[in-house]
Amino acid sequence: MNQVFNFQRFALLVSKHWVDNKKRYSLSIIAFIGLLFLWFVYQMLFEEKRYHNFGADFQVRTYFISLLLAGSIYASQFFSELGSRSRGINYLLMPASVLEKLLCGLLFGIVLYFVVFTLSFYFVNTTMNFLANIFNANNFESLGLNYTPSKVINVFVRDHDPLNEASLFIRAFLVIQSAFLLGTVYFRRYSFLKTAIALVLIYFFFLSGGAYFSEHILSGRFSVDMQVYHLYTGGIDEIPLPPGGANEVRLPVWHSTMYLSFFRYTVPPILWCATYFSLKEKEI
Amino acid sequence: MIRLHDLHFSYKKKQVFNGLYLDFSPGHIYGLLGKNGAGKSTLLRIIAGLLYPQNGKITVDTNIPVQRLPSFLQDVFLLPEEFHLPDMPIRKFLKHHAPFYSRFSHEQFEKYCADFDVPQGSTLQGMSYGQKKKVMIAFALATNARYVLMDEPSNGLDIMSKSRFRKVLAEALDEERCMIISTHQVKDLENLIDRITIIDEGKILFDKDIEEISKKLSFHVSFDESETREAFYVEPSLRGNAMVSRNESGEESKLDLELLYKAIMVNGDMIKDVFNPLNQLHESGI
């Protein structure tokens, strides 16, 4: 018997998790769709710029903000059975490996959540765009104006997006979702609040670390690709000198590659490893 | 075999075990007795791999429980005092839980449920606590796990179910299997267990086979004052003084677990002396 991973056992675990939770999940999806409809209706009826309908910014913000908010709440519920002795014993003593239990958590907590959330969002978005176009076209027609119908946009691909915001949000989603999954294993009670507080503290730790760092080196700022450090002439509030020559410090390429890759790709796997060991060493 | 070697365990503020040595062998039903808070449930959870001992060693056959490997989890089934059952019909519960246990027997489960009078078409959430417990006992035994650990299994069972519980457990025992039952309702284990282990303040106060106890101790009722004076424990009743004394005649009496438990709690050292092989040699004049 493979003690680390067995596909049949993993499939059983996934099927068991679905059967145990399908009522809760179905109700949550219905509630989420209902709330999203309310938000779109509010936007359509009461926002000042309602004749612009659901613009690209509105759709992107609604998608990513609700993805992060709903995702963190959902992820903080995933291993919630570990907060109860009777349910936790049941869960920990289920004959499946820790890796299988973790993968089941990642499958439901990240992959399936993302797919179901996106489908729900587009269902509401498409329906509301369709309704808004009918509603506004009639209004414009009565005023004798031409109406440009609003479109359902692809929230992942946008024009004029040099920072590639969608990719930033997806990475942020992976980090936040993974952090809340870890929190629900690590904290026995109030895992959502405790994880949120921990994330805020970590954020401030890095922020204050950055401030400390900038105070102890020459005043300036990094370029977006982290390869060049532009120097300020004096205080941090002053305008930087023009780029080039003695006003900037050029760092080796590997420096930026390593630094950016770490934050782009390694934080979620590190959090998954931490979740694995927390689950492995969980005591009830 | 479950082997605990110099086991130390404590919660944040409370020391529970301080150097515990204990073995549990297949082919036996062990009764784990003790006061509330003595550490019975903690011991079962340590054996199941739910708690990490601070020191010492525990092995279940070749497994180390805290590793919680799938093969180990198939071999050890813990039925806790407070358990969770999902809201679904029994058949559905079986469909999604039984396949995790490779030796699970649906025939045995049906038989045990029939013995307990549990209707198989019922929904788990609609059942009383006692009915749910019977389903869990039937499930635990039908997994054919080699080690079945039960924490207060008779709590919530009615009088008839308690007697069926004893019958079902006795039938389910074989040479490969070991059952450890923790309880403070000692009467419920009568005629069932073949070894009694009493834990008090994190130590083994008493650990003997029922056969040996029956040979060495006598449980009877008497008005005789000299017998009363020499008894290890006496409890007055309308029929006379119920007592535990040294078995001088060699005739085996019916073991009264409750009386034995009280006798050990009150007069444990004197009773242990009866089982001390050196004392026996001395008494026989060798």
C-alpha cells in the first residue's frame, strides 16, 4: 500500500468531501450569486454613472475583490472540522495520507473554488449586462439618443495594462487563499480573524522592514523590474535625478530574477508546505 | 501488539503520564478504568496517534501512531465518546466511508446493526444519540481494524442495548484483534473483558487478567465479622456485607468489577501484595 499518495484513495476522499459538504456548497453558491445580482442591480439603478452600465473597471474590480473576499472566507472554512474535537478526530483518523488530505484541500479550496467562482461571476455578469442593455436601450430611445451596449469583458486580459494587474491579482489570490487554508489548520478557533490579523501584521512587518532598509541606504527607489536603484538627490520626498550615469545603481540580473521569482512563484508552495506539516502534526 | 514504554505526556498545565509502561496484546478485550480525568481518553488518543507524547516510545505493531499512515489508520479504529456523523442515510454513509477500510465487511455491519435493532434505512441525523452510537460500534467492528479503541461506548445505550453490546463485542473478538474499552461504568464490562487496567493520576494502579483475579480474590456476601475484618473492602447491603477478600479456599467466585474497582481505589497496595509472586512464595513457606 502506497502510504504517500494513492489515486484511488484520493478520489475516495474527494468524493467523500463532496458528499459531506454538497448541501453547504450549493447554498453558498446560491447565496453568492444572489449577493452578486444585488450588487449589479444596485450599480445599474443607483450609481450616478449608470448610463455607462457595467464598465471594464467595474467588472474587473467586482471580479477580483469578490474573488479575494469570498475566497478567504471559504478557505477559512475548509479545515474547520479541525476546530471541533469530534469532527477533527473523524477527519484525522480517516485512512488517507496527509498529502491526499492537503491535495483535496487545494483542489476544493483553490482550483474548484476559482472555477465555480468564475462561472458564477460570468453567469451574473452576462445576465446583468443583457438586462442592463435592454433597460438602458429603452431609456435612451425614449430620449432620442444613441445607445452603445455594454459588453461582458474578459477580466483576465485587458488593454492598456502595463502592470498586468490580472496576473497580480491571481497571484495575490493564490497567496491569500493558501494563507487562509494554513490558518484554518493552524488556529483552532476564530481562524478567519486570526489569519487576517496575521496577514496584516506580516504586511506591516515587510512595510516597516522596507522603511528601515530605505533609511539605512542611499535615498532612492527601485525600478519596477528591481534591476536599477534610482538615487534621490536628498530627502526621500525630492524628485529623483534623471536616469543614467552616476544617479543609479545597476544590480545584477540574477538579483531581480531571484527576488521577483520568489514573490511570484514560491510563496504559495511555501504556504502549502506549512499547511502539510501543520496537518501532519495536528493534535486533537 | 501495542507497547507503551516510559510514556510521558502532559497538557499545558497538567501532567497526565509520567513514565507509563503498558502492553496490549491481540486476542483480548481490555477494560481501562479510572476516575474522571485520570487519563483514559488521553491514552486512547495517544494510541490512535492524535496526541504526541513528550517522552517515551509507543508502537502499534511496527507503526508509530503519530505518523498516521493510511495502513495504520486502517488498523486502528477509535470510537470517541463524542463523535460526529454526517447528515445522510446509513447506506450513503457506508458507500462513502467504508471503502477507506480495505477489510470492511458489509455483511458484518448488517449483522451488527440487526443485533442492535438499528433500521438500516434510517437517516443518521434523525437518530437518537444511542442509535448513532450503535451505528458507530457496528461500523467500528465491521472495519475489521486490528485495534478497536472505544471511549465510554456504553454511554447512551439502554439496558437491552448494553447487554447486546457485550454480546456483539464478544463475538467480534478473535486472536488477531485487540479491543480496549475505556469506561467508568464498570458494570457494563462485566463478563466481557479479560484484563482490567486501572489508571489513577497518570499511573497504572492495577493491571491483571480476570482469570488471575478470580483465582486470587474472592467476591462474596457475608455477615461473618472475622471475614469482614480481614476483607480488603466491605460494602454493607441488605443481604449482608459485600466484600473483596483474599481467596483462601481456591474456589472461584463471580467477579464484581465495581467492588474490585472500589477495593483497589481504597486499598490498592494490600491487593497488589496478593498478586506479588514473592509474597506467594513466602506464604507457601518456600
